[in-house]
Amino acid sequence: MVQQLSVFIQNKAGKIASITRSLAERGIDLRALSVADTADFGILRMLVSDIGLARSVLSEHHCIVSATGVTVVAVPDVPGGLAKVLSVLAEGNIDIEYMYSLIGRGEDRAYMVFRVSDEPKLLELLAANHLSTVSSEELGIK
């Protein structure tokens, strides 16, 4: 399981730019980023290279931050690779709360971040179908 930061932010121009600039100035690398929004606020979900330091930076911006465990799955980087993973989850009756992609570093796999209803069952199904997860260490997250 990988720790993801969820940041509740005002839905206004420049807010995400300000946050990402501050993270960059402190040497924090973004590994993945997703934004979901409503009319008044957004949820910025991200995987970062240094969770503790990122939390500190975000608190300086007066952001509400929470850490959540997510599963990063190595998806075969071929046509139908994601469809295979999603079919495994569907057949196992696992609900996906949300998912987003992660930029990989070479190789022949893509990475997807999943938050699901039953993580232990997800891990069991992935292993049974010869699919693997990616660790925090592999992603350069401390």
C-alpha cells in the first residue's frame, strides 16, 4: 500500500499552481496527481516523494490534508492492459472508489492508482491473475 495525500482546496484560479510551486521549491517531486472538483472546492490527490515534508508545506498553505492508503497496480502497457485489470476487479466484485494514472519510468508497464472497497481481496485477485503492485520504494516515496 502506498500513502496518498488528499488536499482540500478552494476552487479558484492559481491555487494548484501555488501549491505545486511550493512543493517544488522544497524539492518535493510529484509522482502522481489527480484533481476532482465541485463548484466550491476541489480534492487534490497526489503521490509525492516525501510525504512528511509535503504535509508540512501544505499546512503552511493552511490546507486540510489527509493521508490515505492506495494500491498502485502495474498494468501491462499494451492495448487492453487496463481492460484486463478492470475485468479482474469486476469479476471479483470489487468496487472502485476512484482511480487515476501515474507516469511510469520506462519498462513495459503503466501504473494505475486504485482506491477500492476491499484492498485485501484486490491483492489476492491481482496475484491470482499474475498482476503486480508497485511499492512506495519503487516509486521513490519516503
